[in-house]
Amino acid sequence: MKRILLLAALLALALPTAAFAGSSVDYTNSGGILSGSSSGLTLTGSTLIAVKGLNGGGLITGNDLGSVSLGTGALISGSWASGGTFAGGTGTWFTITGNGTNGVPSGTLFTGTFDGPVTWTLETLSDGTHDYTLADTVTGATAVGMTVQLTINTGRGFFDGSTAISSGDTNIEVVPEPGSLSLLGAGLIGLAGLVRRKLKA
């Protein structure tokens, strides 16, 4: 019984380490044009203006740190004007690119696809203007995240197929690669063996 309690205590100490093996990075973008077609929505020309937590670092800001672009699948319910859902999965994309400014690396920082369906929500404010929110989970090879892209420049009109966006936010959680998880597992098994051997002696 003493052995089981000791092994359980060791695992309890080790599991939080596994849970924190990944890291989170927040990206903020501004501007760009959100366009709609029969294929879905696309965002082009949006500028990356803030990055927090990249490589474990703090907040990096600038007027132009890179770009954010996206493409959803076709509209599957609702409408552009009143809100609805767009298809996710194959054929969709979400890409964040750095340009080497202020310590942000040059090249692709994240690329993935929308898990879908992508939600397109309309909110009518008290002054009669309209806010639209585009949100979904995005998944890449070694990371998963949630993106919220806001368009607030439709005024009293409705989205009619093209609008400038005000801002967007994406939180990416880096998932440890299988090799790291295997090493962690092997280490835990080895540790359990050492404890067992000590207890037998």
C-alpha cells in the first residue's frame, strides 16, 4: 500500500509538468479587408500589431510585425448580412506571418485550418450600428488555437460582401510534439522503476 501511495504522489508531481509542456501565444491584428464570395470569407491585408508570449517572451508591439490572412469554406447556413455559419475543414486556411521586426521572426509563425463550422455573428448596438464577429478553432501541425476576428466598420448598414475589419485576436496553444511526450512517459516509467527497486531493498 505504501508503494502505491508513493507512486501516486510521484505521478501527481509529474503530471502538472506534462500539462505545462505547451505554451500559449497571443496575436493581435488590425485592418485588412474581409471579402465574401460563394466560396466563403477571406481576410487579406491585415497587419500583425502585437504578439505576446512568443518563445516565452513578453509583449511585442509595432505598427507592422507581419500579417494575418484567412479563408473559410462556403456559407452553410444563415446569410452574410444576418449572420450564420461557414464550413471549416479541408480548403480553409488561417496563416500568421512575421516580417522580422522587433524580435518577431521572419516567416510563417502559424498555419492551420478552421475546425468548423466557423460562426459569423451579427450584433446590433444601441446606436443602430452593426458589429460582426467571425470565430472558430484553428488547428495546425503542432498547435491549436482560437481566433476571433471582429469587423465593426459596417455602420448602420449590413455586411454586403466586403468591409474593412477593425481588429482580430488569436490565441495559439502550442501542443508538445509526440517525441517530447514519449520522453516524458519513458522518464516516468524509469522513475517508477527506481522507486520500486528502492522500496524492495
